[in-house]
Amino acid sequence: MKKFSKVFVLVVLGALLVVLSGCGPSKAVTRMSADTQTDLSGRWNDTDSKLVAEGMISDVISRSWREDFIAENGKKPRLIVGTVRLKDATEHIRTNGFIKDMERELINSGKIKFVASSQERKEVRSERLDQQSHASEETAKRLANEKAADFMLKGSITMYVDAVDNQKVKFYQIDLELIDLESNEKVWMGTKKIKKFVKQKKANW
């Protein structure tokens, strides 16, 4: 009888081990470099945002408008990034991330000076007003001493999709333009195009 009990306990323990092993994590996570280019779904992603921002900002700061401004005013131009609109997009695109990528490229280029966005300025103005009442006179930052932008960079992302059966072509067109804030003149226009072919075994768009 004791022998039977031992066998029974061993069988139960073995069954529990099998059940528990099947309840473990069903996915594996592998860390990779943030610079690794990945494209799993064919959608707009961080790689697209980074590469487009690098290419278009490199183009805009290399054009003649910047040298013309410096020759006329004796200083670097101040830029601000406005809105980037989505046109005919059938997927969610994080334009805020794309705007930040462009801002980073502009600032790090050292070719221009950069002005904070309207939302950022509101927060800074609130802090500046608070300093007038609570900071010492020597350290409180002056009011009405902001540096205005000379140019605004704005644009749009247009998306087209052509699909048949289990194949799809996704096309993104990014259009940017630089506008003189005093004269409303457009001093630069740029376009970047991305085309992706996506194929899957079973059509499920």
C-alpha cells in the first residue's frame, strides 16, 4: 500500500510539473539597439521618422535662404516648427515624434537658432511670471524679452495604399515648406517619398 502511495504521489507531481511548464510565458523578448532598423508591419515607424527628418533637415539648412539671411541680417536665422498635418492617412502616424526628430536635427546642426513651440512657451512664460513674485530681483528673468522666430517650418504627410489579394503597396509623401514669418514668402520646399511593398500569406488587410 505504501508503495502504491509513493507511485501515486510521483504521478501527481509529474502531472503538476507538466501543467506548470505549459503555463510559462508564451513570448520571448530580445533587446536590440534603438538604432536597429525594423519594419514588421509596413506601417510608418521610428526608422521612417528618423531617416526623413535627417534627410529633409540636411537639405533645408544647406539651401541659399540661410546664407542670404545671414548676409542681410548678420546673424543666424531663428526657426520654429509648426504643424505637420496628416492627409488621407488610413493609419495612425505619430506626427509629434516626427516633429521632435526634426527639431533635434535643426538644433544639433548648429546652423540655425531654434525657438520653443507655442505650448512650450506657455509653460516657460508661466515660470517667468512666477519668478517676478518669488525670485530675487537679480535672478528673475525679464518679461517681454523673448526672441521671435524668423521662419516657420510646416508641412504634411500624405498616404496612399494600393492593395490586391495578399499584396499591398504603401506610399508616403512628406512635404515640408519654410515660410518667412514677416513676408509670408516661401523660401524652401522639400519632398520625401517612401514606398513599401508588403506581402502576407493570407489576405487580411
